[in-house]
Amino acid sequence: MASTYNNLYLDTRRRLKAAGIPGAQLEAREIVCYAADKSREQFFRDMPLYASDQVEEKVAQLTARRLAGEPVAYIIGEWEFYGLPLDISREVLIPRMDTEVLAEQAILRARAAGEGCRVLDLCAGSGCVGLAVAANVPECRAVLADNSEGALRVCKQNIRRCDLNARVTCVHADAKLPPLPALWDFDVIACNPPYIPSADIPGLEGSVRDYEPHAALDGGEDGLDFYRAVASKWKGALRLGGTLLFEVGMGQAPEVEIILGQNGFEDIRSYQDTQGIWRVVAGTINE
């Protein structure tokens, strides 16, 4: 017997919940919307209506993929970050709520810098942080930089999707090497680098370990390789008074604060995420 969209959603949510998936409610809605090719508004409007057999079959297939471990963002090819709908592929990490702390701090610093502000999103992945800053600070210009050609393809798609072509550009850059001459004079560098210690990657949750790009996860033996490289090699890309913002993993903030201090950064401070984890470390170049 055919199901209404509401029943289809409730059944999908129940199956995801039973599998212990934390975001079952959100993910069930996204799966049904994608299968039915509906926006959220259309989905809520059409909840009492009956879904076609084709939609039911597609929901079943997508749900099976999710239950097998594939993240829903890769299944549907998009995810939302800081209010922006973004294209997502297996070439990039899925934007996470934790990273909104990095975006928020970058937005605050960019606003403070005022007219003509320049922002670099280093290790950009999907471009989520740089695009969030550009969308929320109309007077700034942003550069999205990544070492992965696949990630840069996703960045370009997202610049178009967010209609930010006039103020956001992409460049290929290796965060472990000194910046190219064109990459300088930034007020803010926001960097969410790979920070998982290499030996910890086999023990990660399956949906991360088996699907997300390892190059975007592996931070070297102690997880701190990128922090050392960026703090020492990219500080010259900042204007005087400019700020370097890092996202860090759980427990890494004290060590990253030390790395910034060793490289001449001042006004070093850390910021917590919604779980109370020290998630962002900031330092400023004053001389």
C-alpha cells in the first residue's frame, strides 16, 4: 500500500534511529526530499500526499546505502553549512557544525577589518568557510585554496551556486609549502587542516574512515604537521594586524597555541564549540 510522504519520512527516521544514527531526523528528511526531488518547503507542504512507487523505491535504495555506512551528504551530493546549501562530493570532507565556530570567528575578524578586507580559506575543501565569510561580509573578497584538484572543482561549483563569482576566487596551493607570491596581504587566514594523527585513522568511525578523503584527515604522526607548516610558512601572507585562525581537534588547542607563539603570533586565544570543546585557535601578527 502506498505511503504518504509523512509516513515515508517517519519510517525512514525509525530505521536510521534503530541503526544508532545520531542525526536520524534531519537525514530522513534529506533522503525523502532528494528521492522526491522536493525542496524542504515542498516536502512540508506535501506531507499528507501519497508518494509514487518510484519515490518509495528510491527512498528504500538511499536508506540502504545510508545503513551500509555511506554518509547522507555523499548520497544526496549536497549539505548545508552556515545557512548555505553546498555541493559535496567524495573529494571533500562533509562540512560539520563544529567548523561553524571557525567561520564565525573569521566573519567577526573580516567585519572588523572593514572595507577591502581579504580572506583566505586555506585547506578549503568544499570552500564552506570562505564562502560563509563572503556571504556574510559583503565588503570582503575571499580566496579558496586547496591542494586537491577535486576539492577545487567543488569550490568552483559552490562559488557559482552561492552566486559569489564577483568576490570569491580559487587557487591551487599546498599548505605545507610557502605561499605563491600572489597569495599575500590577507587580513584573515582561516585554516581547517588535516589534524587526525596517522595511526588513529584506522580506528575512525566507518562512515568517516571508509568514505571521506584520507588526505583531508591525515595530520601526520602527531596530527600537528599542518599547524607547524602554516604557522611558520604562511604568516608572511598576513597584513600587519592580520589573524590566523585554525580549527583544531579535541585536545590539540594547547599545543597549537604553543606553535603560534613559537612563530611570533600574539594575542593568542582559543574558542569553544557548542560541545564545550576548544575548537578554534587564533593568533595575530603585529610586527
